[in-house]
Amino acid sequence: MTSFDPVRIGLFTELFASIAEEMGVVLERVSHSPNIKERRDHSCAVFDAQGRLIAQAAHIPVHLGAMEFLMKKWLAEGPDIRTGVFYITNDPYFAGTHLPDISILQSVEVNGKTVGYVATRAHHSDVGGSKPGSLAPVDSIEMEGLIISPCEMSPTIVDKLLSVSRNPSERRGDLSAQMAACNVGSSRFVALAEKFGVDLEAKFEECLAYASETTSAAIRSIPEGVYQATDVLDCMPGDNPLATIMVAVTVHDGCMTFDFDGTDVQRPIGLNATEAVTRSACYYVVRCLAPDAPTNGGCWGPIAVKAPKGTLVNATYPAPVVAGNTETSQRIVDTILQALSTAMPQRIPACSQGTMNSIAFGKEGWAYYETIGGGAGGGPVRRGASAIHTHMTNTRNTPIEALEIELPIRVTKYELRRGSGGGGKHPGGDGVIREFELLEDSIDVTLMADRHSNGPPGIEGGESGKPGRCDVRVDDEWKEMPSKFSIRLNKGDLVRIQTPGGGGYGV
């Protein structure tokens, strides 16, 4: 094993990460939408001249690795990146995630030489989809919103996005916030490059190599073998109500391979994940197993992902993908953890809620989007946390005050869903009940959630958590809804979300 100075590596890792963290602070403070300002649904990252991830702030796990995947693909296939120019894309089929996630990047140059890149990715609450929030159970990505192929961020592109959005002023404000974050990141990067010169590149290499070897060492602590698991997603009611994800995890010689052969083909509903999302889910699990490794592109060195094209885990155009980023990413994590639980049950928790409970409201002139927390799975040493965002989402709760001051919506109930966590030696955490009252007529409501058919499984004999549920009250009559639907409601109607509890661990 290579000899490293962990103190020096630690110092430079934090120095690089501080750039991304400061970018995130700027983005949060300058942005306009509650989704970015309050929920912090964004990520910021720093790359070297080869497009390798040098640092990413502790933001959204589903962006983990996906941003490097985008950066490398852009350098190989995208338009040339000129200094002083912003570039933009949200194309899921160009290493993206889903259309609301807009990435803006720029190069960093010192003395005429490109030393690296900075980028931001933020979830915009509406990009012109068929329903407000660009969230709907549709059968084509063309109905999910405007697709921006990798290009220079020109006034024409911005105007096109604003013209299709239901809240153009908010979109302009959030785009400006992303640009401001990139400018701050670029200036900090330049300062580092001017201070350390050529030595900065050597520090990049050292940090990347250290992350790779630390990750390999963590993988070696897992018994070698092939571990398999299968789990399912809710589809729309009908002939095929469930969709299957299969994974075989091979652990050998400090490396891990995730093979999704046998996973169902892509579906005509937005459950389909892009390859970037699937890779991020795999990388996330490995990062959990190797917490001492710095978060950079070196972590992905010992990892291989085999995701067959045209399936739920590597969709091809024109498959819709909006919930592949939110729901399928969660199920990929669940499936991998269930596979690894047979190898090391003393380290793997039971499944958490397994959904982001994505809900959108809106009409002409405004759109709102949020995700809702639920129960975490019980673990080997403690019970699961309640009312928390888990795994591939790291967003915060949207404060009721922030929501109600901006929108014609009232939150009439927000409480723990007591008893929803699965029983066991260490029970799963409880989900939540969140109820909304509409204060205007003709508001479109869309839910893209999961785990309504089956609750999150327990492990080592633990019980499953309770499945999620959604009910809508129209004219004083309650009706249970599927996990994925769109409906137009009026003043006084109610939407009640009950999120899943986590699975229990042990008996």
C-alpha cells in the first residue's frame, strides 16, 4: 500500500471541500425558490482539468458521482468550454438525472491554462412539464419539460426556459444564484492555484489516490463473494403494478461490482433511472461503508457498475425519468443493502422508507415542489430515526411558515405517524403525516411516491415498516389514491400523505 501523510491529505481535502461548501452557502442565500433556499435541493462540486471530482459539498447523495459522470462526458463529447463563459444542461441522457436538475458549470483558468472546473446542480421547481412542478406520471420525457442539451448559457437558452416555466421570475433568480455560486467557486479556485502552482496538481493526485486506497481497504473488510437481492417498485394500477430491480454484488480483492442483469425493462412511467443515477446509488452505498475516505473521484476507482441499457436502471430515450432520480435511486440502495446484509448483518441496517414522497402543487403563475421524510430502518446498534430524509435525499424539511407565506396552501396537519416503524430488537423509525388544504380553485396536485404496495423490509427477523398511503378529500369524501397520480383540486380540498416507517432490525 502506498505511504500517505494523512494530516496533509486531510488539510487539503478540507481546503478543496471549503470551495464547494462556500458555493453552496452562496446558492442558498441568493436563490429565490423554497426548494433551493429552504430544502437545499442542490449540490456544488470542484473538478480538476481532467474532469475528476476533487471535492463535493455534503449536499445531495443522488448527485454523488453523477456530477463527475457529467463532467467527464462533457469533456469527451460536449461543446468546448471557454473561459469566462457559463454552460448549462439538464439532459438526463447526457449524464444527467432528471429535467428539474439543471447543471451550470464554468472553467477555471490561471495564466492561460485550465486548472479545473466548478459546477452547481439545483432542482428547479418547474421546467415546463405537462403538470406544475414538472412532475407527472407521463409516458415520455418530452412531456416532463424542456430538455437543454449541453450548450453555452446564452440569453436565448435562458429565455426559452423562462418561456415554458410557470414561474419565470423564480427560475431567473435561481439560475442567477447558480451563476453567482460558480463565480465564487472559481475565484477561490484561482486563489489556490496561484498560491500552490504546479504543486496543486500533485495534491489532487495524492488526495485521489488516498481515497481510492482507503475505499479498497474498506471493501476488503467485507467477506468476498457474490451477494444477490431483489426488490420492487410500485407502478401504476393495472396489468403490471410492480417493477423489479435485481442486483448481484461481487466483492473481490478490494473491488466491488454491481450487476443489475435481470432488472425489468424501462416502463412508460417516470420510474426509469439514468445510468448516472444508478451509479450514484452504488457509490453512495460504498461511501457509507468507507466513511474515512474523502469524497472525491478516487472513491469510484475500485467500483464497477453494470447496468443493462433499456432497463429501469439505465433508461434510453424517450423514457420518462422524473422519479427515477427520486424513487428508483432509493430502491437501488434498498436492494444493494439487502444483498450486503447476508455478508455482514452486523453492519447493515434495515430498509428505510425507500421513497422521497415527491409532491408538486401549482397552476398558471406558480409551482411548488417538495419531498417528505419518513422512517429510517433500525440498525445493528440502535433504532431507526423518525421523520427524516434518508439515503439518496439529503434535503431539509420545508418550513410550514415558508410554504404558507408564499403559496395558497395551508398545512393542516404535520405529525409523527406513530407505530409505523417495523418492530424488532431495534425498531424502524416512524413516518410522518402531512396534510395540505388548498386555498384556491383549480390547483394541480401530483404525487410520485413509492412503498405503498409493500412496506420497507426488516432484516435479521425484523418486521417491515408500514407502507405509505395518500388520501384526497373532495366534497367531504375521502378517497385513497395510488402512489403515483395527478389530480386537479379546488379550494377546501385536502391531500393527506402518510409516509412509510422504516423496517425493523433483529428479533
